[in-house]
Amino acid sequence: MSGASLVIGASSGIAQAVISQLLTDDPAATVYRVSRSPNVSQDKNVHSISCDYSEAQIESAIEQLKHSPSITQVFICNGVLHSDAHMPEKRLEDISGSHFLQAINSNTLIPLLWLKHLLPLLNQDDPCTVTLFSARVGSIGDNRLGGWYSYRASKAALNMAVKTAAVEYARRAKQVKLILFHPGTTDTPLSKPFQTNVPGGKLFSPQFVAQQLLSIVDHLEPDGQLSYLDWQGKTIPW
Ligand SMILES: NC(=O)c1ccc[n+]([C@@H]2O[C@H](COP(=O)([O-])OP(=O)(O)OC[C@H]3O[C@@H](n4cnc5c(N)ncnc54)[C@H](OP(=O)(O)O)[C@@H]3O)[C@@H](O)[C@H]2O)c1
């Protein structure tokens, strides 16, 4: 696809694989990578934007993107499950206010602020897909195991926030297709502490997930609807 791709949270294991795959598919692809840790790419078509995800720096990133070719794919990859101080909760007694608020900030608010500031940029003639990384554990209907209060709640809140934004995007940026994406359990720092119990064949490489995702978004057209899809392109129940 011609036009530029924008990858936010670009240091993520999956985001890096998405960038590599974009460049494999089209060595002349223009890619903007936004991250707290900006890597200078050897590739002259990969442009790094540093951002601490404060609203002021998100606005500044958007200013820089105003001079880019038309953006036709956006991937918002930010997501935090654990930190040095906190592992996901197994029971109510494990809940910590600071961990909960950190999860809501990284997993819900920051992606939503991007949707806020991307809207004027994406109100354009060219179609654009915007993929936000959610997770199956954000599905309320699918929650049978419990646990992981902060991560689950922050992804469920992301789903609701994006569903609400999709109503507005359908009116104000009609050429945008919004997607909530579940990559499956993928071998990155986020899943590292939880990989031992993953059944054989169910721990995906970031490269596999990137290929699945790019082939899914390539086939989606703006339809005014929000899709909540897994790595196979199958719809996940809300
Ligand atoms: N791996 C899995 O098994 C799995 C399963 C389901 C869903 N997901 C979702 O897929 C997405 C990508 O995950 P990954 O596995 O590639 O994770 P990862 O390699 O651990 O990457 C972490 C991501 O979160 C961002 N981030 C970290 N701390 C942050 C903070 N304090 N504030 C804002 N952003 C922060 C990073 O952005 P910077 O580039 O700025 O560092 C990076 O984009 C996440 O949304 C995750 O929830 C992953």
C-alpha cells in the first residue's frame, strides 16, 4: 500500500516485527516510529520520533507528522502487564492503586489521546487503518479465569473507549477503519514471565504475528465499524 505507516510504541517486540515486515513487503515504505526510546534506523525511510506520551509530546509528534506523506496505516502498540514492582494480580488482596492507575494510563488513556490527536490528521481522502493492540483478556464475555484485574480492566476500558471513538470517527474521519487487535500469546518481554504454561505451538513469534496482522489489515475497508479481531482475523466477543 502506498502512503506512510505510523507505529506508536515502536520498541515493543511486536511493533519491531511489524516495522521489519513493512520494509520486507516494500523496501521503499515510509515508516514513522514513535517511542520513548527512539532508535535511529539505518533505513532512510524510517523516521524516529521521540515521545514520552504526555499530551504535549503527542501534540508535538502530530505536528511533525503534518509534513509526512498521507498516513495509511497506524499501529498503536503500547501495553503494560507487569513492572519491576508489580506482577498481575491473582486475587483481590494483590490490587495496588498505583499499579492499577499505571495500567489505565499506559493501556487506555495514552492510546485514546492518540486517537484524539490523530483525528484531524486522518480526516483525509486516503483510506487508513488504525490498529490498537488490545487483548482477549479485555473481553468481558470471555472472562472465565479471573485474575489480572488491572490489565483486564484497562484493556476492557480501551475497548469501550475505542468503541465510543469509532462512533465519532465514522462521522468525522470516514476513511478510517478502527481495529482492536489481539495478537495471541507472543514471545516478547510482556509475556516472558507467563510463557511456561503456554501449550506447545501457542507461543507465537513476533514475526508470525506481524505477518498475520498486516495481511488482516490489508483486507479491511473503512466501514464505520470497530472490529475486535484476533491473530486469525476472527471476531472476539465483547
Ligand atoms: N505479547 C503478548 O503475549 C500479548 C498478548 C496480548 C496482547 N498484547 C498487547 O500487544 C501490545 C504489544 O505488546 P508486546 O508484547 O510487543 O510488548 P512489549 O515488547 O513489552 O512492549 C511494550 C510496549 O508498551 C509501551 N510501554 C511500556 N511502558 C510504557 C509506559 N509506561 N507508558 C506508555 N507505553 C509504555 C512500549 O512503548 P515504547 O516504544 O515507548 O517503549 C511498547 O510499545 C501491547 O498492547 C500488549 O498489551 C501482547
